[in-house]
Amino acid sequence: MKRWLGVAACLLAGLSLARAEDVLRVYNWADYIDPTVIEDFQRARGVKVDYRTFTDATELADALSRGETFDLVFPTNHQLHDLVKNGLIVPLDAALLHNRSNLDPYLLKLLAGSGAQNHVAPYMWGTVGLMVNQPLAERYYGGPLPNSWSLLFDRQATDRLSACGVAILNAGQEAVSLKMTYKGLRLGNSSARRIGHEIAGLLNPGVHLSPINYTRFIEQMANGELCVAMTWDALLRGADLEQRGLRFSIPKEGGLIFIDSMAIPTKAQQPELAHAFIDFLLDPVNVARNVRVSHAIPGIRESLLAGDGTASRLNIDNKMRKRLYLLDSFNERQRQALQAAWPPHQRKPDAPVIDP
């Protein structure tokens, strides 16, 4: 009897432990996944997904710094160098990722510069480029528009266009980086003093910061309240651009690309389950479902999604891709300089992906 009771106690303890462990804790950007994908994974694996969201990269960085426990997180590219350097994420086990071959080599090549290509699997990506309401802007500009950031950063151009509405993103690092790109400079190589100087001269008369409410920003672009704007491409996805006279492009001087990836924190309690969820999210069927919700560009090769209805109206072709670059990583002094100089009542470090 004692032997039977001992066996039963061990079995019950094992079941209790399994129930406690079979929870996958995920921390992702808001509005970035189809909820039914999570439900399907839970049913397929017989587990629970504790799914939490954040709306800017600082929230994720702060949570990891505090030692909060997650099994899977979705950092953006400019965070990866520090995450790897500080040992906060672990290399992925390729043997557990049967769908890793689906990943877009273009993204992996870009991530190699951060040294994180073996620590992450790209999830979604997008760009920061130039939106123009072509017929409206040309009327005020006085002729054909150049595909150039001069429409936002050249005083003569903004003086002409200010009457029809000009806006830059309310995102300091992105906005200053693109201004410096226009001038042939790199933000990552700039002194704190130079960063403050560039921010001080960022808003020419008639040039405004976008609203913190990005839904309102989408309305302004779609309704003709703005004729030229710096914007994340995801904010325009799903819009009927041509009928509205809207054009999105990567200017000749260059534009930003962001890559949000999947990574497993060092303190993850369920690394194998996290690998399983990553693999699940790299399945083209599930990728297509998540693209329809997020309007972002998927991290897998486009050919795997051919004919499934997820093709975007904002195609980032190879010519545009060659003009894209990743946002430079900041050191602490540069970060403090930007935070001190950026208008405090309008700070918005990173934008959520919003379904327009």
C-alpha cells in the first residue's frame, strides 16, 4: 500500500508540475498577431499561452532589465546588439526550427551586422518612407515632386508645401536619423551636441509632428489634411492609395527599415515550447493570417505567400530595398541627448503597428 501511495504521489506531483510548466509566456507588440493563431497553437500543443503586449520598445527593454520572466519576446532590430552583448537572449536551436528555411535571406543579412542573426528569427518588418498626396502637393509645390527628403527638410520646399500640410513622425530617433541621412550623415556617429542641434532645427515653420494618436495620423493622410508626411509604411497598408492620389516611396537619399524578430530570453522557463511557437509562426499559413492583421511585411520569403491574397499595395521592390538601412544603435549619452532635446509633451519612442 505504501509503495502504491508513493507511486501515486509521484504521478500527481508530476502532473502538477506539468500543468505549472505548460504555460508559454509571450511579450509582443500590440496588434501584431491573429488571436486565432494563438488559439490554434494552444489546442495543438495542449498548453496555455500567456500573451501580453507592449506599444514601444522601451517597455520591452525595461521589463527584461527588471528581470521579468518571458519565454518569447519580439525585440526590434536596434535593441538586438545590447540584448546579445548583455546576455539577455540565447541563440536559437536550429534543429528545433523546421521552418527556419522559410526566412527571407535579405533580413538575415541585415541582422548579421548586429551579431544577432543566430539569436533571432525575423517576424515582421517595415519601412519609414515618404508619403505624398501627389495632385495636392504638386499644386502647392509648383510642379513635379522630387523623390527626396528635401520635401520635409529643405526650407524652400516646406515654405511652399506648408499650406497643404507637412508632417514628420513623432518618433525622435527615426526623424533625426532621416534628417541626417538627407544631409549625408549618420546618426550613430554623431555627438550628443550634434543630435541636439539637429533636433532644434528639425521643425521648419509649417512642418508639424504627427499626432501621438496614429489612427488620427492615418485619417490626416487619407483625407488630404496632409500633402507630405514621413510615415511608417504599415500605417498606409490596406488603404486605396491610387484612388486617393497617395504615393509612398523610399526617397533617393535612403529610408529606414525596421525588423521585429522573435527571441528567447536567457531566463525563459519554457525554451522548447518557445521554439515550437516560433516554428508555428513561421508556417506560411500562419504568417499569412498574421499579415492580414498587422499589415506589416512578413519575415519569410515572399514566394511562399504567392496567391494567398496577402500581397500589399505598398510593394517594397528591390530598388527600394537597396536604399534602406537599419536604425543605428544608440549609446547612453546619445539617448539622453535625444530625450532632452525632443519635445517632452510629444515623445513617442516607437509606434505600434496599427490596423488602418
